[in-house]
Amino acid sequence: MNIQTPNGSTGTVMDDATFTSIAALAKSEAGLILSKAKSTMVQSRLRPRLKELGLSSFNSYSDYVTSNAGMSERIKMISALTTNVSHFFREPHHFEILIDQALPDILAKARRGEKVRIWSAGCSSGQEPYSIAMAILDAAPELATQDFLILASDIDPKITEKARLGQYSLQQIKGIPATFQDKYLTSVEGQKDTYEVKDEIKKIVRFRELNLLAEWPMQNKFDVILCRNVVIYFDAETQSDLWPRFHSVLKPDGWFFLGHSERVSETSMDKFSPIGLTAYRPIVASK
């Protein structure tokens, strides 16, 4: 790709105007809130993009990524700026609720021949949906033969591809109980201390690229939605717009889980009832 850089280049230090432009684009495209205090982080993460594109300055990059010609680069920019941190069996109290309280109804639905769907929104590199699959199949193995699927979505196409591969280091799998490691992981041949999720777990997880601020293509409502440690990166207005959308795709008897520092806003508490730490059930409006 041969991109002409404009005159007046400011080198590899991002000025305030350029930061403001890139931060505004990150918010409009993905809802990311980038304060000025994150300028150093933004520069560090975007420098490889400048190098790949052959650009010599951040304002050259800003001009390109905000232009029509740079629309495909916006996806790569968001990917670079997104924090993809996840762990297996993160926030174990949610898994206790899932297995002890939600699973009996889920199992009953499946036995009646109904579809059962779980959505892991903002799934990062796959630890969350694979944790869900391990926990549920261990408690109810018969679900593997029922109409049961976990949708795992993330805005970053690179990270969903990594998640789909399902390979993790020895350090990354430490959060998985030893019995689950033996049962659901296998060593990757030729790669020391690398483990892969077995096919029986992979086959019930579907990874998709999805921007939460865009249209949601799902046709079915969900029995369980987990959107943990995602909306914390959005401003209050964006969060307020998301709560009714989540409510609209959640079954009336469904379950909704957020991250440890996230809460449904007061303006949407007419739609959700708290049933534990960052765990909710939908409120169904009376007719």
C-alpha cells in the first residue's frame, strides 16, 4: 500500500488534536472511552500500525483512518486499542449461580426439545465461553447431544480467531480446576507447555465478530447473557443505550451477568432485578 503522508508531519509524538481525533473515532466506532491520560498507551499500541502502513506520523495516520480510504484500517485500530484480558473461571460466584440456579431450568428446556442459547459478549480470547462449556457439560453431559450452543462474540477479529483455535499456555490454564484440565484439555504436539481445548467443548461454542454498538443479527433470544468487564470501557450514555438492548434479547426467565465493577444503571433497573453480586434476572412488564 502506497500512502502519501501530508506535509507538516509531527514525527512519532501524538499531539493533542490528533489524540482527540483518534479518541473520537474510537468512541464512535466501538464506544471506547480514551481519556487524555491514556495518550501514551494509545501511541504505543498504534506505532506498529504506522510502521505497517509506512506512515511517519500520527497525524498522517489520523488523516488516513478517518478518511473513506481508511475504513478497513479502523477495524485494525480498534483491535490495537482494545484490551483483551481474560481468565478461565473468572468471578467464580457467577459459575455457582449458573450451575446451581440456572442449569436446572436450562436442562429442563433442553429435555423438552427447546433451543438453549448462551451469549458470551466480549469474549476476548475465549476463556469465558470455554469455562462456561466445561462447567455446564461437566454438570450436565447430556446437553452435548441437545440443541445447546454458546455464542461467543468480540469486536476484534484477530482475537476471535485466536479464541477459535483454543490453545493456551501453562500459565493461562492455571484457573482451570485440575479435574477439568485432565478431562477437557490436551497437550499440543511439538509445543511445550501449550494446551488445546478438546473438540467436545469447541463444538458447542461459536465465535463471531460483533460490535456491540452495531446491529445485532441474532434471531433467537438467550437463556443466559454474560457481558463481563466490557461496558466499563463505555461512557454512561453508551451503557444506558445497551441495557434495554440486552433486555430485549434475553428470555423472560433468563440470567444476566456483568463484571465485578459494573452495574446496571439506575435508569434501567425497571428492566433487571439483582439476584446476587453483578447477577440479574429480567423484569417482565405486566400486561
